Amino acid sequence: MGSEEVSTDDWRGRRVTVAGLGVSGVPAARVLHGLGAEVTVVNDGDDDRSREQARDLRALGVTVRLGDGDTLPPGTELVVTAPGWRPDKPLFAAAAAAGVEIWGDVELAWRLRGPGAAPWLAVTGTNGKTTTVRMLAAMLAAAGLRTAAVGNIGVSLLDAVTGDQTYDVLAVELSSYQLHWAPSLRAHSAAVLNLAPDHLDWHGSMEAYAADKGRVYEGNQVACVYNVADKATADLVRAADVEEGCRAIGFTLSTPGPSELGVVDGLLVDRAFVEGRQRQAQELAEVSDITPAVPHNIANALAAAALARAYGVQPSAVREGLRAFRPDPHRMEHVADIAGVTYIDDSKATNTHATQASLASYDPIVWIAGGLAKGATFDELVAGAAGRLRAVVLIGADRALIREALARHAPQVPVVDLARTDTGSMSAAVHEATRLAQRGDTVLMAPACASMDMFANYNKRGEAFAEAVRSLAAEHA
């Protein structure tokens, strides 16, 4: 099959293996079964949640095989995989040896678009994807367009393209995993926000990770949006095979050049989608329209504005969308001010790149950090933030790695090392941070690590921090 839409008749009787249950596999199995395919779902796990999902699918007539995700079912003609499944899985090696294509759920959604389907404005990058996509959707909605924020954001792309709701345009968040398995995706316009080492255990190398991110630019029609401050994103634009007339559009926190969006005297301005861009700029919004107006979030707003402008959105809608936007929880979320100390929850900062942006936004800081390092190193992060740190409270399984970096690059900074890794340690961390903080400081929980050593996910970690801060506030009431 090519990269065009696939008619429903093509699926009748086709033997498709869906790799993985969960938030992507279950919708894929349902949709394919509804199109008449003979669907077999294979899943590594055999836990209570998997068995419950399997029961629901079997009731529809879908075959489900639990506890063995490595063996390719006989007669498989196509594999549709959950995005998180690693490329080195034996299942995929068997598929490749048999000449069977492997698609992700995003690829399946792309192929199932109907006639006149809504174009996609796509966003990827190591950090900031969800915020940028939600900003973009707010701008598109402010322009009166029927839109939704979809993809790696909680709303299934399959539901968006096969459901009854019709859209003018979709704001699509895409992870490197999803892009790896989406070879024929061709967006109207796309942005890579930034690139920093992440998920290298999955991709195998930084080069492979960057290449998968760069797939988002392939076949772009109008604009490839890149980060002027991150040369790697510009390199991906240069390497992309795009449609004739597609433009490279940069965003910068400085004064923009032609074909860029940037910041001038507290204003977001456009020198890309205006007449006479060599000499003129169009005001889009004020920096104060952004919540929170910290550097990396301003960059997110500029990237979203570039995609909106590429789609033809007027400046007034960019401003209105930014004013209406509120960030999701646990993204530099202000929890409370207690006795002159500000408490910020940035539990979503699960890697060093995100935490670097967070640490650059406050001064002085009592920093709560630690968790699962995922192979990360912390020397560069600590060295860059050393001058802002009042003190550090360390939690989690890999806290020693941060402690050692602090000893090398910030030996003057007091460090509290909490050996306990139960969930109650967050309350202890907040109390230690409060003890160390002075009036005018920010207690910043930006762990630079994943949460699964102590919490189910970063949301639960953020909730534990906020609960501990609220309990502290009640004590001071």
C-alpha cells in the first residue's frame, strides 16, 4: 500500500497483528476489526488490566494472546504496533524476515483518513510538545476553526480520523516512538522544538533519536518550524525532503530575522508570514499574554504561533489563544506562597533538558530533585545552575548521581540526601526544603528524572508535592 488513504474494502479479511494493548492498541484493534480485518492482539503482559482489555476485545471477536509479545502469528500480513514497543523486539525481526510491514497507530490513522481529511499541524521535540500543541489548538479555536489537540496527548488520532466529529485542522503531538513507526506521514506544517538526549535506550543512539524526530518534516507542504537556538533542529530541516515551496521558519527569543518569529520589547512578532518581511514585522501578542511567561514557555508560544500563522491564522487569534491557554498540571505549576517562599511543581521535568529550562526560570532556588535517571548524566545541568542554588534536597533511586555532580560543580551548596524512597518521602523533602529556604526563594520540584521508582507516574509525584505544600500552608494559616 502507498501513503494515500486506504479504503475500507482493502481491510476485509486482511490478517493484522496488533502489538500491545493499552491506550493505542485497543483503539487500533477495535477500528481494524470494525473495518473487517482479522485481528490478533499480542501482548507481553498478562496482568489484571490486560485481562480486562482482552475480555472486551474477545467479546467483539478479536483474538488476544497474552503473555507472549515476541512470536509473530502465522499468516500475519501487517503489524500495527503500540509506539513504545522497541524496534529490536523479536516480533519485529520476524515480521521483517517475512516481508511484513510494521506501522504504528499514527501511521494507521494517517492511512485511514477519509476524502478531504483535516490537515495535520505536527509538533515534536524532547520537551514542550504538549504545551505547544495545546497553545496551537487554542489559537486555531480562537480563529473559529474546528480543531482538537490529538496524538501523544491523550486523545487518540484514530478516534479523531475515524469518528463522527469533523475537523478543519488537527494539532498533533508526536513522540519519537510514534514517528519511528510512521513512514508515510506528511504534515501540512511541523515543528521540532528542541533536541536533547532522551530515550536513547530505545533508539540506540542520539543520531537515531534525532533522525526519528526529523521524520516529522518529511513531505511538509508549507512550513518546517525550527528553533534558532538549537542548531540540530535546523539541521533536520535541511535534511528533510519537503514539497516545493515549503519554507524554513525559525523561532527565537531574540529579535527575529526575515522568515523568523521572535521577541522585541516584550512583544511576540512575526517576520515570516508578512508582506515585506525584509523590513517589517507583525505584532502577534505580548509576552505577558503567556502563562507562565518564562523563557522556554515563550519559545513554545512562538513555535505554536508559527504553525498557526503557516495555516493562515490571523494575529488577533494568536493573541486570543494565548490569553485563553492554561498549562496542564505539573508543568511549572504555582502551588502556593508561604512565608515569602514560592513553591513550584514541575514534576513533568523528567529529564535534564526540561529541568535546565525550569532552573533557568527562578533565582534563588531550593531544588528538589531525583528519581530514575534513565541513563542521564547531570554535570552540565548542575554546572549551569550552580549560581542559582540556595540548597538541594535529593530523593529517589538515582539521587547519588546528582549528589556527585553537585560535589563536583557546586560544592558550596548545602545538600540533604533523603535515603527513603517511599512515597511519604516527598513530604519530608518539602519540609527539608522549607527549612533551607529564605524569604524570596523558590522551592522548585523539578526532578530531572523519571518517577517510577517511587510513584506510578509524574502526575502522582506532582500531586504528592502539592499535597505536602498545601499541608504546610495549612500549618501557617
